[in-house]
Amino acid sequence: MMSKIVRTITNILYSSILIFGFYVIMHGHLTPGGGFQGGAVVASGIALVLIAYGYDTIKNWIKKSNLSILESIGAVSFIGVAFLGIGTTFFYNFLANSGSLFGNPTVIGINPGDLNTAGALPLMSWAVGLKVLAGLGSIVLLMAYGIKKGDGE
Amino acid sequence: MKNYIAFGALLVVSGFFLLSAINMHSFGSPSEEDMDRYFIENAQEEASTNNVVTSIVFDYRGFDTLGEATVLFTAVVGVSLLFRRLIK
């Protein structure tokens, strides 16, 4: 556990980092970024809390098993979304321009962008984002646990 | 005998590397200009995204992204296995 200054700044910054990470994931089809980048940002937020509060406090907040479940959900839904377009090909963008979820017609040319376009790409973005944030988060947690065990006993 | 096999393998690999170095395009010129043009002109219409990079990563080269996800999964499994001894 680090000093009170670090913990206070972490309390202020943590929510902003999470919101920014989920924003990057959500707007992956409009702005620079996407699933991998947003997931890495969220995982860096987890690493910040882990360093500020130490492993003993954090292990009650973030469970490694929950992160494993989240990662599996991300992987399975990524392949699942890819398989949903199997009527045409694997990884076919079946939702694009369909009028349903994320299916608004595309505006061609230079435009600010519509969040409700791009078909299956935002779903894949979310799947990969969940996978990356859970994967990197569990790597950080495991390494912190290993350091603690290696130092202490 | 083993040394000869290793030397032969080294020759083959370095030969392929040399071949690719000789056939490399000069700096700055794209190797597949038609493909770049196609992505830039059609990505917005086909993948229905404003971000061409995302349309390539998740649509045109989706299989590649699946491989990347597998790499990350393998990394997590490897770290878990590495620290399994400490947990027990």
C-alpha cells in the first residue's frame, strides 16, 4: 500500500480512466482506438489501483476468477459474432445497413459519424475489449501475487 | 551429422531472407498499391464504418484479430501456469 497522496489521486483518477477506456471501446468504429486499446486502458486503471492499494486490499475487490469468466465471455462472444455471419462467410458483417442494432445506413464521405452504424464491428470491439481488459488485468493481478509470495515467504 | 543439418537449415533460411531483402520495394513505395486503394475507397461503404483501421482489423482481417486474441489468451495461460507454483 502506498502513501495517502497516491491513494487520493487514484481515487480521483480511477473512474476517469475506466470511463475513458470504455469510451475508446465503444467508439472504436468512429475514432482512433478499438477493443484492444480500450481494454489496455481499463487494465492500466486496474494496475493503478493495484499499485496504490496493494494486493492484500485489492484481492477482495477484483477476483481473479471473475476476470477469467469475463475473458472467456469475451473470447466466446467474439467467435460467436464471427460465426453469426457464417451464412455468407466467416466474419461477415451481417448487421451492417440492416436497420436493426448498429444498423443505420452509412453516410458516405467526410462526416462526424453515427454511433449506431458499423453492424457487427462494435460488438466485436466490445468482445475484444472485455477479453483484453480481463486478460491484462489477470496478468497484473497474478504478477502482484507472485511478487508478494516471492518476497514474503 | 547434426551440425550439417543445422548448417543446411541456416543456409536455407538465410537464402530466403536474402531473397526477400533483394525483392523488397524501395523505402516508401507500397508493395500492394491496388489493395490500399481498394480499402480506402470501399471500406466506408462495405464495412459501414468511418474508421478504416477498425474495418480492416475486425472485418477484412477478422481472422487475424482472432489470432491476436489467441496470442493474448496464450499469454494469460502462460502467466497463470508460471505463478501456479507460488499459489500452491
